[in-house]
Amino acid sequence: QELASLMGIAAKDLQTTLTTRLVKVRKESTTVPLTAEFAKDSADALAKQLYDRIFLWLVRNINKATTAGGDLGSYGHIGLLDIFGFESFPVNSFEQLCINFANEKLQAKFTKDVFVSVYAEYKDE
């Protein structure tokens, strides 16, 4: 109920979204209940999207607040880097989540850059 309230939607709508799927065949729609495993996957996917959007919103707003006149192109930006990599805590704080998320983004960028450079190298050969 608290999450639904924060999202500005009815708790019943959130519950339905996380525990069922809508199957459309031609012009007919049928609601099918999800198994417990698929419902958990659905909730996990929602949590990841929420964290992703909150993190990006937070970084954008910090960057905007720390630039003169709000011109992000002319001034610095914040960045997060945890040189120790992933750590396992009984309870992860929001700060750890931000660091882990930033690490994932950095790893994805590094992997993409490596593949692009290797592809360019193969193409040149």
C-alpha cells in the first residue's frame, strides 16, 4: 500500500499488475494469474526500474543543482566509483545501491567500448 501511495496509484491496481498478465487474442482480453515465481520476477523487474529511474533522477538533479545557471554542458558532473567492487551486506543502504548501480553502468560502458573497438579492428583487418 505504501508503494502504491508513493507511485500515486491504487494498491489494488499495483497488486493486479504484479500478479497477473493480460493476454490479448484478436479482440478478446483475458487476465491470467502469474505463478509465485513469475510474480516475484515481476516485482523484481519493477524494483529495478524504480531504482534505475530514481538514481538517474537523483544524479540529474544533483548535477543541475551544482552547476552555475543549470548549464550542464559547461560545468562538472558527479560520478560514483567504488574501487572495492561489490560487497555483501546484510542490508544494503541506498548509497550502496547507487554505487552498485554505477558499477553496473560502468561495466556495461566498458564492455560496449571493448566490443566496438574489437569490431572496428576486425573490420579494418
